[in-house]
Amino acid sequence: MKHGKKYVDAAKLVDRTKLYDPAEALDLAVKTSTAKFDETVEAHIRLGVDSRHADQQVRGAVILPNGTGKKVRVAVFAKGEAAKAAEAAGADYVGAEDLVERIQKENFFDFDVAIAAPDCMGLVGRLGKVLGPRGLMPSPKAGTVTPDTAKAVEEAKAGKIEYRLDKTNIIHCPIGKASFGAEKLGENLDALMDAIVKAKPASLKGQYIKSCTVASTMGPGVKFAANKYLAAPVVK
């Protein structure tokens, strides 16, 4: 893949053979963000699990202390009081059968997070084939299937993100915008990494975190060491 001059110049600042301290890596990710728009900074965490095994799935949600820098559009599947609470909390779209129908008939996906009250999951199940591949299917593990729709909406708007493995056992997560600066991005990265470490499957043998990289939308990847997030080994 041929890269433009800006990328090539930015890549010269990164030592590909080095494992940076997380703060240094984020500083480089910000410095190598040279696009005219405010680039998103993402973390890519490769795990030593096998996602084909149910007991080695790593999935959950975490609230980033500084948010993602993105306006989050929230759709809520709810009826009655749960629907009213979601609307009052600032949900962008609230509905039940009507919202399901709109997604099915109009291919409507103008939202970033989907939340469902438990009594609407039967309805939402019909959308599994279209919401699942887009990472939008509500799930109890991520806190997006809940009777407290108002709290879920507020958390999503405040910067709650879901993390999950892809087919190659890597977690890809936005941790903010380049304009946040390395310090705020660092606080967000700490929150994400702590959540991933806590989600380590009990059945896993061997190394859990294989490699960690941060990169801006158009910038090169910067590898960083995960040591600070892992518990110190017991000295015998």
C-alpha cells in the first residue's frame, strides 16, 4: 500500500522496533496526526486468547473519563415508562415495533449505540442479522440491555464504549481525538486497558496481552508496552 508524503514523514518519527511507554506512544500518535480534520486516536490490543472458544471471549464496556470526542447518537428500544425515561435522558431515537420496522424497511442505522429494555429484546432479536455485524446489537454484558434506560443513555452520551474481540483476537477501540492531547488520551487508555486486564478469561493459559498499538486515523501505528497495566509477578 502506497502512503502519501505526510504519512511517510510522520512514520519517520516512529521507531518500529521500539516498545514505547504508553505516554510516549500517545505523544507520538498526537504528533503524527497531520490531517486537516481532528483525527480519532484508536488503541489496538492483540490478545493471546482464542475467540472461537466461548470461555475465552473478551467483551465488555467502559466509560472513558474524557469521552470519545464524538457526538454519540443513541437509539433505545423501549415502551411505557422506560421509553419516557430514555427520552428524558436525551436518547436520539426511542421506539419499539415502529423503530424495528424503520430499521427493517428503511435500512435506518443513523445511530452509534443501541439500548434495549429487557421486555423489548424479543423484538430486537429480529434485527440480529443486521445489528450484529455492525456491532450494534444490545447486550447485557455491555450494559445495553437494561431496565434503567435513562442511566444507559447518559453513560453512552458521556463516553461509554464497548470493547470486543474481532475474528483475529484484536480489540479495536477509539480512545478520543488527537486534539485531546496525550494526557487526556492517557487517562482514557488507562481506563480501557484496566477494563481489558480485568476481563481476562479464567481459563486462559499463557500470555494474555500479546501486543498494543495506538494510532491516529491517518497516522502510523505506535507500539507500546503493557507492563504498567499488568499485575506485578509474585516474587518467590
